[in-house]
Amino acid sequence: MMERRTLLQAALLAPWLLPAVAGAAVCAAPAWADALRRDLDAMADELTRTLRPWPVPDRVFVPEAYGLRAGEPATAAIRRAVDACAAAGGGVVRLGKGDYVSGTIDLRSGVMLEVAEGARLLASTDLRDYPERRARRPTVQDSNMGMNQSLIFAEGCTRVGIRGKGLIDGRGTPDNFPGQETTGATPGRPFVIRMLDCSQVVVADIRLKDSPCWMQNYLNCEDLIVDGIHVENQANHNNDGIDIDGCRRVIVRNCFISAEDDALCFKGASQRPIDRVLVEHCRLYSTCNALKFGTDSQGDFRNVLVRHVEVGGPSADMRAMKRRKADGGISWESVDGGTVERVLVHDARIVRAESPLFLRLGDRGRVRPEQARPQPGRLRRIVFDRITGSDNGARGSFFTGVPGHAIEDVLLRDVDLPMGAAAGPAIRQQDIPEAPAEYPDPHMFSTVMPAYGLWTRHVRGLALHRVRFTATGPDPRPMLLTGLDADPPCTP
């Protein structure tokens, strides 16, 4: 199929896209998008009504009652308090005052770990204090990252959580936990929180700071609530804010996350589906991707509603290990065989992002070594509705599949995104490689893409309704460009 170049000249004369756009079909809003909004609104209502924190028994256990002495490591005393709490039928293990220096803490069913206001849980800086906790059910995360150490660990627990107005500090600087930035294994750099195969998980109000690696990882969990947490993970490489992998019935709300790596990242390395997720009233900042599914995308990702959020790069007054814009604002990626579908983002503000929107359907096919390589998955039924922003970069947003596997059914409605003007020449779309197996990130092709607004390739069923990208200065690129095997967008 010949490449088609669609220049939306009407956008230069009027603030919104007009029906008479060369090469664009005229269409109403797709019916599937309105049905999806109704379904996901109903899902959000149901989650809000039924997914509540589990009732914590009114029993309190403190490490001071289990042998903790001033000036000594708290690991053993905290573990004894956890064991006593679980044996009694559950309750609160409270770190109530001052500093508690600890290595690995194994949570158990019925235990709520509370770091009270004015208290700090400080991660030990001695790697020997983090014995390995290998997952009973191996996943792609184990074969890829090889990370089996964490400060707080839970596996197979029911009714478990972390709360409090205090601080958990991973003390994860390169001086304490050296290592290289990587897309693979991160030996010698523990996570702060890792919970596997758990149900009824609550993480609320706590402040989390400076992990040696990812801050928190929830893998194959049911009924997960993350509410009101404050995360500042700007101390080391691979400093994700929160990673949710293969979880069902999830609420993430009222959270602030600033991360060197991905801020809020969903994954499929558990090879279990992510389903029925509500993200609302959050501020998510990253120098990589602020809101993301991927790169591990072996499991499916569906029925996800994101609303009333701000995403992008850290502002000048935030700590940042790397002072730069976010690579991607919202990045939905399927490259390992998983299906990404029925995902709606509305009322979102994207700030300080080089590529505010990024969709990638690829063919990396990463699974466990003993498993057969999968075929490419699907990326479809994606909605961006009422999206605004400011101070974004010059790269431009782009959506691209691979030959024979197109992204399907995408709606952009009421989008108004200012973009930086390009300081140098753009890559020509005929020079952009397919690169089906390349690691998917918005910087994967060029610092300046062929359109300042949106470039698409291998995309079917793209609808644009009242969409405007504006360059902040002179820019010779078109606002919209459709490339090889991409349907011209339809407009109202």
C-alpha cells in the first residue's frame, strides 16, 4: 500500500479539526467507544462500592515488646512481632516512634504493617540482610530480572497491607547499592515492597522514598487498593514508582508518584490478566514513562479506566536524578503476545512529555526460556478523551504496529495538546524501521518524529474528534501524518 500523507491544513486556520480535511473520512463517534465508556463507568462504580479495605483486628504488636533495643537493628524484633500478630489472628504491627533499621520483613496473612507518623522504617544498607525469596510460581519476571530480594515481602497472603503517616526509606543510592541501568536483571538492588499471589491487599497513606530498584511490585494479586501514598523514587537506576503485574480488581487513587523510571507501570510478566482497574485523582511523574503498560506484556490488559490525572515529567521543584522531560506521557505497549484492549483515559493533563501519547504493537515475544515464542498480540479499543497539557517536547506522539499486525480502533476526542517546535530536521517516515523486536519506548526511532502532533503506521480504525496539537513555534512538519498501512483518520 502506498504511503499517504495527510496534512491537516484546517487546523492552521481554526482551533479544532474540521470535517473538510484532505484524506480524512467523515464519521460519527464510534459506537464501541460510547458502549465502552458506559461499561467502564459501571465497573468504576462497582469497584468503588465493593472494593474496600479489609477490617483490621484491633490488636497492636510493637517490636519494642519483642526484644528491640535502642541502637540495634530492628529486623528480628519486627519479624517476631509479625509472627505474633499472625498467630493471634491478625492485627497491626506498629512502628510507632523513631527509626527502625531493618532487612527483609516477611508479612503474613492478617497483618497490617503500620509506620506511624514521626516513625521511619530505614532499609539496611547491608545486602546480606536481604535473603532471597524465590517465587513458588516462577514467572517471566524471575527469568528476566532475576530479582529475589526486597525489604518487605509477602507471598500467598490474604488480608495484608502497609499503612501509616510515616516514611519507608529504601536508602537506595548508588553508594549503598551500586548497579547499572538495565532492561534485564538488576542484581544487588532489592525492591522495597514485593507482594506475590496475594488477595485483599491495602497500601495506604504511607510515604515511600529512594528504593535501590523498583519501589513496589504487586504480582498476580486480587482486590488491591493503593490509596493516598506519596512516592519519591529518584535515587538510582530502574527506579519505578509502582509496578502492578497481572492483578485483578484494582484501585489506585489519590497518589503522588515521582520516579526516575516508569511512575505507574502495569505489566504482564505474571502471565496472568490485568482486569478491572480504576486509576483516579493521581499525579504521576517520570523521566521515562509516566503511565504505562509494558514492556513485559505476556498477559492481557483490559477493562482499565484512568480519570482525573496529571502525568508527565517532574517539574523544576521536584527532585530528579535526571533532569529531563518524560519520554512518554501515556504509553500502552504490547510486544510479548498479550492483548491490550478496552482502555479509556479521560480528563487527563499531560505535561513535560516528549511524546504525550504512544501506542506500540510489536513482536519481541519474550517469555520464559522453556516456553514457545508467542505470536504478536492485539492492541485495540483504546480511547483518549478530554486530554490537555502544557510544556511538552518536540518529538510528537505516534502509534505504530508491525506488518500484518495493526493497532485497531482508537479514538481521540477533545484533545488539546501544545507541543514544542522542532529545532532540527525530522526523520523521514520511509526511514523509520519496523524494528518489531526492539525494546518499546517512545525514543526508539528518533528525537523528532515526522509529525509534530501524531504520526501513525499500521493503524486501522483511528477516529479524531475535536483534536488539536499546536506547535509553540515555527515547525515545518504536519500536525498529522498517516504512513504505511494506516487508514486515514475519520473526523466528525
